[in-house]
Amino acid sequence: MNIVRDRALLLSISWLCLWLSASALLGLLGGSISFDISAMLQLPEWKAPFGYDSYGRNLLFITLLSSFKSTAFGIFITLLSCLLAVLIGSSVAMGPKHFHVVLSRILDAFLAFPPLLFALGWAAVRGPGWGTLIFALLIGSAPGLIRLTFARSQEILAQDFILASRSLGASFARIAFHHVIPAAINLCIVKAPSLFAHALIAEATLSFLGIGAPLGQETWGSLLLQGRDYLVEAPHIAAATGLPLVLMILALQLISERLTLHQLRAKKQP
């Protein structure tokens, strides 16, 4: 199946582009959000399709602004994780054999503990903030991706054409920049949507627990925390802020799975 004809993939990409464009436009323009005390916790209406929050703010605008901050942070974590994975995975794979064992043991140590435990411990020492989020999300996302790029780089280095290139006098840099690093980058491109989805979930979870974004910074997790406090009086707050997050996570996971499927089919074709 051609990617262009994959309706599920195109629908997911369209939804992501629509939501992210709206949130980026509102976030970059920096429009002020008005407070209307008389509209506190009111149900959705034509002027406010998502309703109003506990401060009388339009939930649609607040959700878009919060998603802009969360998605920008998620993109930053995804790019940083991919960069670390490509650099560390490919360089260690091309290095001495004893480095392979050292990297494997370090990755095993990081993957043995849930990232949330690292975040809780770090927050107890440093306090909540963007630094805590960056540390926790990198600990949770980078080791797994580094292991994948390391394995992919080893697979490429074991191919016959690499041995032929070395026998013909190909330099270390030529093999790295023409074969190993491009293969690692292709792997990261396929895994990036799923990694981005996990970053969004982790940010929302940590902010919901109060160890994420600094106080006063509206993110998806802080909005969900507000919705929890008003589940009985105003359940539309949790629904209006949580549903777009769920749809975005599902779309990202679907994009990652479809890209992986198309990549496998492309490899099988002669």
C-alpha cells in the first residue's frame, strides 16, 4: 500500500496538522485570555465550544495554549533524544568492542527503573520545574532509543558492502556518514512519532502530579489537574482538555505504526 493511499495515516497527519497549527498560531501570537467570573464552570456554548474553566476562561483557548507549550516541550525532548541516540548509538557501534559491553550495562541500569521514580527523586532534591521534566523525560526516552540505534548500527556494520568498502580503503568517516548515521537517522524518524507521544504522556503525568512545569505555567497536565478538582461540578473541563490529548496520542501512535509497516514492506520489495 502506498503511503499516499493510506487513509488512516493521512487522517492522523491531518488532525495533527490542524490542531498543532491552531495551537501554534495562538501561542505565537500571544493573545491575552480574558477572565469572566460570571462564566465560571459554565457548560460549552457557541462562543466557547469547550466551555469555561474555574476562572471563567475560554477552555478552547486555554487548551490550545497549554497544548502549544506541551507539544513544543515534547518536540524538544524528541529531537534531543534522537540526537543523543544517533550520536551515542552509532559512535559506540563503530568503536572498540569493550565499549559495547559498557554501553549495554549502562542502558540496562537506566531501563531497570521507571522514569517516574527518577523524576520523583529529582523533584525532591531540586523541586518541580522544566529541569526536572527534561531530566525525567530524557531518562525515560533516550536509553531505549540509543539501544535501537546501536543495534541498527551494528546490523549495518555487519553487511557485506561495509566489508567491501573497508577492503577498498573507505575511511571511517565515509562509512559513518554514508551508511551508519543515515540508517540510525531513518530509524529515529520512524520512532519519533511514538517517542513524541510518550513525551506528551510523561509531561502530562508529571505536571498532573505537581512535579512538572513550574507554578503558573499552563500545560496539559495542569489542566487535567484542574479538571480532577471539578469532576462532579464541571466534568466538561476534564473531557475538553483530555479528549484532544487522547486523540493526539492515538494519532501519533498510528503514524508510527504505519510508518514502520511501510518501511517493512519497502524492505521486502525486490
